Amino acid sequence: MLIRKKNTKMKKVKVEEICNITTGKLDANQAQLKGKYPFFTCAPEHSHIDTFAFDDKVILIAGNNASGNFHLNKYNGKFNAYQRTYVLTAKDNCNLDFVYYALKIALQKIKEQSQGSQTKFLTMPILTSISIPLYDSLTQTAIARILSSLDNKIELNNKINKELENLARTIYEYWFVQNAGEKWERKKIGEIAETGSGGTPLSSKKEYYENGSIPWINSSELNSGYILGTKNFITENGLNNSSAKLFPENSILIALYGATAGKVSLLTIPATTNQAVCAIMPFSQLYTYYLKFYLTNLYQYFVQVSSGSARDNLSQELVRNLEILLPPTEILEKFNTTVSPLFSHIIKNRQENVELSRLRDFLLPLLMNGQVRVKT
């Protein structure tokens, strides 16, 4: 139970007072594609390796990041770690899940204190000097349980979505990759869809962004396969006074250049994009899910095309003139009937995760600073 009342049992402690801190010993390039154990580096997602050096419940903190975003992970079991990854275990009377959430609050402070002009470094002295709130054991456990329950639901939704996505992909592969027929047609993307690219409103104009309500998608967001438009927003002024365009729900987005070049995502809400994104707007809903998988399977081709010195080697023109194989309408209709419920469930789960994340992030500082306490 949450109680809106100041908790007076909190004190501040240094991280090193409540956690043992060490680092991994390996180079990041020692990852193995099909390794048996997780290998934590400074990347947001872990890779794999065939050997383990740790077997414990831990918090892992990335020790460097170009933007100063030092990623936090929790893990319990056998794993290995990069030499710039910090591994934290709990000392007596310390709930490690509680520390994990306390450190999430401290991330901004850590970022501000990070050293280095390009790649940011989180040094051991900076990490050990970070102060976090500490409550009695029962309160730590209660706070961690509330926040963990939200994260556990988010994780469950992600696992369900992965299975649904795999199922939809399996259906696509079976129907359209293994069983291509003679009645299929060759069509250019421009013959079955409109294409467009976005733009970036002037960053110097506050009125283009301040209190904006129109989602604005950066090409770096095209990693998840689905875009909900929850990070960046522009105003009507920003839309009307720039090259930004509003693309409709169920547009298919392709990153044209940058780190995500070739990545494909389905736009689940009307939104604008920056100029590094090409939007494909099918003339018929029948093409949408088919095109998402078809274009996703061309990722390596897109990467190869965009790997030259010119930024625009992967361009809207190339996308528009790209030839694809299109199955007969009756097959597309059956495919859509089969996979539409799967996509609807995936999008619903992603939307729920957005709300759960907002609730967690709202409660987190209130619980940590004692504005809201838990009844133990």
C-alpha cells in the first residue's frame, strides 16, 4: 500500500558503503555470436560468450558511453563482463533491487559528473562517491517490490511480443518465402505506395518544440520494429514552418542513413519524422504487414547500399524504385486476416508498456525521496 506521507527513516549513503564493486576483465571484441552466457559490455543490450567469470545476483553499469548514458542492468546467474563494466553485489542488509532503482535516479548526476570530451567515462571514484537514499530492510524490500512488479509486467509483455512477432514472421516466411508462385507480380514500391521523407524544424525556435503534441520521430528510434512516438514532439508551428510532414498510422518507415540505416519500423500513430527517414504509405492496407516483413528482410541489402561515403546512398528515390515480388490479392487477404490480431496484440502490449513505464518513472522519485512511502 502507498501512503502519501513523508518518510523520516531515510538516510543518504555512498554506493560503496552498501555494495561490493568490481569490473569485468575482458575486451568487448571477445563476444561470441552463439555464446552460452550473457556478456555485458557498455552497449544497451548484452551480447554472448562461451565462458563465465561471475555467478551471482548483480547490478551492471556501463563505464563509458558517447552520450554519457551509463546503462544499468540487473542479472542473476552466470555471465561475463567487459573491463569497463562495473559489477555490483549487495553487502549485508542491502536489497540489490532497491539499489538498482536508486541508481536509476542517480543516472543524471552520474552523467553530469562523467569525464572525457567525446566518449564519456564513469570512473570508480565517481561511482563510489554517488550518494543514494537508504531505508530499513523492510522498506527497501517493499519499494523494490512495487517498482519490480511494474518492470516484470513490462518484461512479460516484451516476451509475449517476441513470441507473437516470431509467429507472424514464421507465417510470412512459410507463405511468401518458401512458396512463391507463378502468379506473383514484380512491382516497384512507387506503384503500390506513396513515399515521403521528413524534415527537422529549426532547433533555435522554441515555439517549434515547446509543449509540442505532434510526435516527431528520429531515425535512431527505428530499432524496435514499431514506433509509438513517445520521445520527441513538435508543435503545429514546427510542422507548418518546416519540411516536416505528418505521416499516417500504418506507414512503414526506413532509416536512410546513420547508425540505423536500413532499419524498418511500422508507424502505429500519425507522426512526423526527420529527413533521415523515408515513409512508405501503401495505397491498400493489404500491403502493410507484407511490406514490413519484405523490407525488413532486405536489411543487409540496405546496409550495403548505404555504406558509401555519400549520406544519401540510401534514398527515397531508391526506395520508390525498388522492385518487389507481390503475391495475388486473395493470398494477401488471407495473410492479413491471420496476422492482424497478432500485430494488434503486439501494439497493445507496447502501448501498455509505455503507460507502465510512465507510472514507474512517476513513482520512482516519490518513493526514493520519501514523499510517498509504503506500508510494510
